[in-house]
Amino acid sequence: MELEPGLTARVALTVTDADTAQTLGSGDVPVLGTPRLLALVEAATVRATARHLPTGTTTVGTRVELEHLVATPVGGTVTAEATLSTVDGNRLSFAGTVHDGSDRLAARGTVVRAVVEREKFLARVDQ
């Protein structure tokens, strides 16, 4: 496996009404919802490793710890960055951060993903 600590990727988002806590059902305010923020961080983890995975494998999320620190309004931008911090067998741990357009820390946390063989994983899902 070519996965080594230090792999990093960024994903940016301009917040729309579809990304708000109101729309996602995670609150009743028109600001970036935590579920969308988490999806952005996870997208960065996937991007960080995608070109380094063995053929026929993928990663799946297994654990998340996320602290949402700053509210971002509709029209605001955020950038998530994920850095692979440890590789333990098939377990990948990432440090994640999200900064808003003014470069304030909007969120931070960890994401753990597992490397799996895609076909075997999907075969178990269909059972």
C-alpha cells in the first residue's frame, strides 16, 4: 500500500441554502449545517488517498469526531483540509480542519477510515 502519513487534500464550498442546518434538519438556523461540514471533511479524506490506493480498494468511514466552532452564513466559503496522520494496517486516521473565508478555524476533528476491497465490501452489503 502506498499510503503514508502526510497525504493532504483540500475541498472548498460556497454555502448555499441546500447546505444549511434548516434544510438538512440539523437545526433551525440558515447557516452551514454540521452534517454538510462533516461531508466536506470526509470528501477531503477521500481525495487525499484516492490516487494512492491499491487497485480494487476504497475507503469507508468508521469513526468521526468533529468540533464545529464557527457559523458560516449562506454565501460564505469554507475550505476543508484533511491530512493523513497515521496508518495502522487498513486503518487510516486523518486530522481535519475547516477554515472560513476569513481564515478563521471553523471546525476541527479526526476522521478514521478503513481500506477495504470494494467487491468484498459490496458483497457483504447485499446480504
